[in-house]
Amino acid sequence: MSYFSAVDVITAKRDGGVLSDEAITWILAAYDRGEVAEEQMSALLMAIFFNGLSHAELNTWTDQMIASGERLDLKGLSRPTVDKHSTGGVGDKISLILAPLVAACGAAVPQLSGRGLGHTGGTLDKLESIPGWCAFLSNDEVRDQLETVGAVICAAGQGLAPVDRKLYSLRDVTATVESIPLISSSIMSKKIAEGTHALVLDVKVGRGAFIKTLERARELATTMVGLGTDHGVATVAQLTAMNAPLGRAVGNALEVTESVEVLQGRGPSDVRELTLALASVMVGLVGINVDPAEKLDDGSAYDVYRQMIRAQGGDPDATLPTAAIREFVVSARDGIVQSIDALAVGVSAWRLGAGRARKEDPVSAAAGVMCLVREGEAIVAGQPLFELHADDDAHLQQGKAAIENAVVLDEQLVNSEQLLIERITK
Ligand code: URA
């Protein structure tokens, strides 16, 4: 392999130049081996933050992140594989319903997931509120479960794109997380290494998402769809609104309960609508001609959910943890709900104990927020807006402070917001 000077690579990107394939290959491998200092990689990340990466640079950068680890081999399964990634929202429990639903339609869904950080929840944290459920599977166990059950939700192994973990920690402390090429390569390297044939990306945009504008969401989605397609993964992105929480439940066990309601044909209409929209894209991508609504309504998806939980040691019939303290937050006046601030609700659930500030922090299974009103609803003074769930009073008080101004009231009826914004394909 050619040898480069890290300072020359940083200088080239700082000055708006294009890095050669060899330079990118060298610097990522050398950084992974500990031969490029953290301060040098920090400088390069900041140069990329300001000057971006060209299409070719981004493909090579992503290739090298994939090459830093193993690739899961999902070939030879009797069903086509299709996965989903969400950029993260408040009350986003879609994976819990979607993975078994798409498996019930005939595909295999390898959902290698992460934990929540900050105001957005993590799929593994939610499922870990089910007694006995285990997030850690070997690669062989993932393959076996895909063959027998059709759906797996488990922790992404440490072996997939390991250099991403080092880079992500560094980006976190150097204010370089919010870079489209760095986010895209980080997400897509792990999904490509996972070995799925097809992928749907749920790119959230709005107050409760980490992308706030439609323009940035389109750019992120287009970049990720391009990366997936260039790497042989049939990829489609769905831009979805994340201004209000998705569904009513925000918090780990609360979201599992709501997901089961949707799997049983009940539950909030927005959760059902988004799940079915993503499921239709997923089955379409792998050429399966089945209507997901039928598999949701006839109980097949719920059957697969129960098998999926059992296969990982969980008891789908177990009573989930409940909070020691519950308190209503009531409206101070009459009015029509104009908006419910997803960010405020997400921060409140986090402060109540459902989320974590650092990767190592524990989370409460029971804590969270139930949203009791919807946008467009007419309410009266004294009516409960939220029910807060906490394990102790200190958490309750913090959660309460965060949610005080989450509901905006007016006298006019609002136009209800569109959940599905647009679809991006290559
Ligand atoms: N999720 C990731 O995996 N990486 C990012 O950079 C952002 C979100």
C-alpha cells in the first residue's frame, strides 16, 4: 500500500481538493491501526465537514469503512433479505411492528439495531423491557433465526464497520456529526456490511428529528440511496414528518405495548400508516406481491412477532415493567391543539429516565410519556395532555419541567400535517 503523510491529506481536503482512492484507503486503515493521531483525524473530519466529499471520494470512504470489519453473509437463505433504517425520532417504534410484518409477507428482515442516545429512543432499549429478551446473537444465530422466523432484531455486532465506532466517537466530541457525507457513510457502511439485499430508509425531518429542514433531509436521503445502489443494495428513502411524536407512547415498555396494539389491529393510525407504507416499499423492493395490510389484519404479523420475541428468550405474554409514579400534565386553558413538540416530549421522556445522555448510561424500562391529545383536537382547561411515568420523584420533576410548553393551543382548526412527505429513489 502507498504511504501518505496525514498532514498532506488534511491539507488537500482543507484546501478543497479531491482525495485519491489511495489516500483515503491509507488514512482510514492507518487511523484504524492507531498510526494516525486522533487530532489529525479530527482535523480531517472538520475539513470534510466544510468541504464535503465528491461522489467518488464518498464511495471509497464507505468501502474502506466496510473493509475495516466483517461482512455478514446472508446469501443462501430461502427468502430475500430487506432491512429498514430510521434516522431516529420520538415515539418511533416502527421496527417492532415492521420487521415481523415484512417477514409475514415472505421476506427475511435482518434488523441490526442500536440503542437510543439523547431524546430519540433505541429499538434495543425498547425490546429489553420484555423479560428475558436478549439483544446479542452470533452471526450464525442471526442466519438461523432469519431462516426459521424470518425476522431478527438484535444488536449490530462489533465486527461490522468497526472504524465507524472510532470515527463516530470522535465526531461526537469534535462537532462533526452533522455532515451529510459522514452521516451517510456511517449509516450505509453498517447496512451494506450487514449483507441485506434491499433497504428502506426512513429519513425523519422536523422538530423532533436531527435533520430539521426538508432540503437537508432530501440531500441526506439522496446521498444514502446513491451509496446503497452503488454498492448493490436496492435502496429507497421515505422522508417522513417528525414534528409531533409518532403514536401516543414514548418510552421503552410503553412503546412495546403500543406496538403490540398495532400488531393486534388496534393502536394509533399514524403508526399503522407509516408501518404499512414502509412495508409496501420493502416487499416491492424484493419482488414480493403481497399486501402488508392483509398480513397485519389477519394476525400473521403478530404471530411472527411472538415467534421473534420467543426465539430471543423473551416472553411475549409477560407483564412489562410499570412505573412507580404516574402524574398527569393538564391544560391551563381551552383551545384547539395546533402542535405537539416532539423534541420537548422526547427530552421529557429522556429526563424521566427512558433515555440516556452517554452510551454507558442505564435506561428505565418503565419511564416515559403517554400523549393523551392529538393535533387538531379541541380541549378544555384542566384536561390531561400527558401522563408522565417515572421510577422516582426526582426524575418526575425533571420530566415535568421539560414538557411544560410542549402543546401549543389556538382558536383555529389546524390543517393536519402530512406524515409521508416524499419518496426518493435512484
Ligand atoms: N447514525 C449513525 O449510525 N451514524 C451517524 O453518523 C448518524 C446517525
